[in-house]
Amino acid sequence: MTSDRSDRDETEAVRAELSVSRPVRRSRLRRRLSAVARLVAALTIVGGLYAAFAPGAGHAEDTPPLSANAQHGKDLFDRSCVSCHGDKAQGVYGRGPSLIGVGSAAVEFQVETGRMPAARQEAQVERRQPQFSKSEARDLGAYIQTLGGGPQLPDGENLRQDGDVARGGELFRINCSSCHAFSQNGGALSSGKYAPTLEQSTDRQIYAAMLTGPQNMPVFGDNELTPQEKRDVIAYVQYQKTDQDPGGFGLGRYGPVPEGIVIFVVGVVALIFASLWIAGKS
């Protein structure tokens, strides 16, 4: 009898514990579900506010239409450049590099100087008669500019305006003469490369070359040569083309040493012939 009674007491105690623990478990479950619901609601509200007020996040913006010049440039590109640079100017392996991000200045320089389109890849692409007009070259540049940005040239043709010739000469001698020579006639580099003469270069071409560093030329960004210093260099280069050598015949401006040697040799030979002629007459 005693054993049966103790078993009943234990059973009733277990039932009592279960009846107490079930509400506690249900309460914990409800609290967890409520926390999850509040978190989801908060995320939904924050996401909705961001979508409503964040710039450009509410809806996908359409690609802006090309300008008339850029559209004309795209037409020219699709006809003449796509075989080497790809249909989206992403480049073609073994044929031509990507043009994404090179900017309109690089395109204008390469096309206006006839270096592009290039017949083949070689150590140095020479300046040739351009296949596109200046306006077409700038339209091509405008299209490439839309594909990834990049360096751009200032407006106008006269980029040497307000340039300081004396300051430009100093900058040229420090930064440019080691390759282009003091005479601006260019000079040989290594591996079949060379610095070209600046005789035919326009203001915009010189500015673009400094800004983009074509082929073997280093890039002179605005943190190295300011826009005003670039104008100073252009003013000096173009002034040198109009200088009439008031001191006499410059022999191509190869410098005082080679010019002095030529004068000495020519003078000595002339003196020898004059001496022989006088001796023969006497």
C-alpha cells in the first residue's frame, strides 16, 4: 500500500512540473517569434525608406543617350576601329588594347597625328597622314569618353595663350630636352624607339601628349605639370618654331658644340684652300 501511494505521489509531482513548464516554454517561444517579427518589420521599413530616398536606388536608370558628336564617333568606331579594339572598345588580344578609360585626349592625339589606325604593332608607331579629319577625331574621342571617362583637353585651339615662354623653356629643358633634344628635333631611344620631332605638333597635340603619355613618353599629370605650366611649355615650343636665329645660321640648332665643330672644320678647310690658291698664284 505504501509503495502504491508513493508512486501516485511521484506521478502527480511530474504532472505538476509538466503543467508548469509548458506555459513557460510557450511564453519563451512567443517572445522569440515576436522578436523575429519585429526584426523583419524593422528591416522592411529601413529598406523601404532607403529605396524611396536614396539617390538612384529607387529604380534602374536608363543609359543616357549619346550626344550627336558621340553618336557620330560611335558610327566611325564601328566602321573603322572595332576589328582591333572590340565592339565595346574592350580590346582584342593580339590586335589592339582596351580603350576603356583612356579618355578623349588620347584618342584625339593618336587619330589626329595619323598613328591610329595602325597598320601593325611595332616598337614605334610613326606619325603619318591622318585618315580622319580633326572633327572626326574629336567625335571618336567624345564616344570613347562616354565608355569610361579619362583625360580631356581644354576647349579651343590656342592652348599657349597667356603662356610664359621663359618659364616654358625652363620646364622644357628639365622635363623634355633629354628625349626631344634642345632643338626639339627628337632623338633616338632604346629598342628601336625614338622621341619624335615637335615640328608639326599643334597646341592640342602637345597638350594631349603631356596629359596622356603616348607610347614611350611619360605622363605629366596636373600634379606634375599644372595646366598653366603645360601652356608655358606649349608657348615655348611654338615660339621656337618662329625664332629666326638673330645670331646667325643655326645649323638646325644642334647645340653650340656640334655647330662650333662644323664651323671650325669648314673654316680650316677654307683657309687651306685659300692658302693653296695664293701659293699657286705666287
